[in-house]
Amino acid sequence: MSYLQENENGNERKVRATGSTALVTPPIYDIALDADKPRYQNGLTRPNGFPRFLHRLCDLDSPVYHPISREPDYARYLQILTGTALLIDEDGKTTFVSAGSCIYLAENFVCDLLLGRGEHNWLTAYWEPTGLFVPTVSESSAIFHLDNSSESSKALTREICLRDGATDDVPHLLLAWINSQIHDRTSNSIPFKFTRSSGELEENLQLLLESILTSPQTDWNLARAAQVAGYSPFHLSRIFRANLAVGLPKFVELCRTEAAIPLILHSHTPMQMISEQCGFGSPQAMRTAIREHTGFLPTELRGRGGE
């Protein structure tokens, strides 16, 4: 895992972190650091009060704690472009987040952020609450999912990613990015979502998607799905992948995974029963899907809901 940390001279450098498989929140970060060469040095100084920015890219073999989550002296804003994580607050309440999820943490909000296995691409901004140029957010924390960002927000995200962390010379870019993200969330409070479309869908196809989402335990073979949508199986197979970027079987698996995560996190329902309720058929099939799409095993998620 790679991320940026300030050294004693205030210059930013690249450091590497390796995590263990332990899932008990540690008293200090469950990581080991090895300093590497400086990532960049452009000789420019960030104006006081403007946000600092980190761009994290990593591929994890085991869950690892994210250091920025335990910086209560700063307000923090994070966006997941790729990857999954568990946000664990001081009371032990756990929220699952995934690609498209955005997290705002006010100063004095203490939490742990545990990254799941697999590839991660995170954008993080943090700023001192006494700064003069900070976004205004009323909540102490907010987690939401950006299913369809505005074109301006997407353009700002692309620009920041292209700069790969070198943003000291454009501090207003970070302010624009943070505010555009918060503006785009509107009333959306869904913390994560695996299923998404490429835009507006035909009414019949939208009806089918809603049917799958509300009844993931149904045997959604192509013939049944085509009957619900009112299309021929051939036409449905063609337009489904074009609009959803995945085939029908994978979409159904994603819907079942979405349905299973809250039950695993926040209930004591036996795994066998959850796998049946969500349409997996067996705990092993659910385990395979959960690990692939969340980066965690069901046994690692179990009991972390704080209830």
C-alpha cells in the first residue's frame, strides 16, 4: 500500500504500508512504514488554510487500516474510485463503502477505516478547521454514494487524478472538487452500491432491474428476465450488457451481494439462511461472491455492525 506522509521538513514523500489480517481495531495503526524516495518536489508552497491532498493507489492482499481516518484535528473528505472499506466509528458501528462512495469526516470525528483486499484508488483531501478556505458542511460526518456525478465534477476528478497528488500550485482546484462532490450528493444517503447503469434506461429495462433488486432470491435466468422485461432473450442479452456494462448473471450476483452485506454486518442470521434469502443457494457460493466484490470474507464482516 502506498500513500503520502509529510516528513519533518514539510515535504511530501512516498511511504509504503503493509497490513496484517487482524480485524480487531488496534490501539495504533496496524501497519508498518518504510520511507521511500520523495514523490515530487515542485518548490511551491500551499497557502495557509487550503486543503492538503493525497492520491492513493494500492493493491492489497489483506485488509489494512487507512491512516487518515484517525486525524481528528482535521476535517477530511474521501472519495473511492476503486476499492472497498469498512468505516468503524467510536461506538463500533460499521458502514460498508465501495467504489462511488464519498466520506466526509468533520474534525473531532474519530474512526477507523479498514480497506478491503484488492485494488484501491482513493482521493483524499484534509484541512484544518481554522482555515479560511474550507467547505461548509453541517454534519459531523456524512457517507453517501455518487451514482451519477455531474460532468463538471467528473472533469475535476479526472484533472486531480492526472496530477497524481501534485496540487499545491492549484489549491482552488481542491476546493472546487470538494464542493462539487458535496453538491452532487443531493439527498442521496446510500453508503454503497455495486449496480449502476450508463444513464437513463428504457422503461421495461428499468422495471426489470427494480424487480431483480427487490427479489434477488428469484431464479433470474435469461428466459424469466426476458419475460418480465417484455423482450426476446436475444434482445435482452444484447441491450443488458450495453446499458449495465455486465451481463445478466453478474448483475444478479451483484444484487445478491448488495442484499447480503447488511444482513451479515448487522444481524445474527445464520450464514446458511442469508445465502438462501439472497439467492446464492449455498454459503460457499455467497462466500465466493462476497470476497470478490467486497474484499472481505463473510466471517470478517460478521459482528462488526455494532449492534
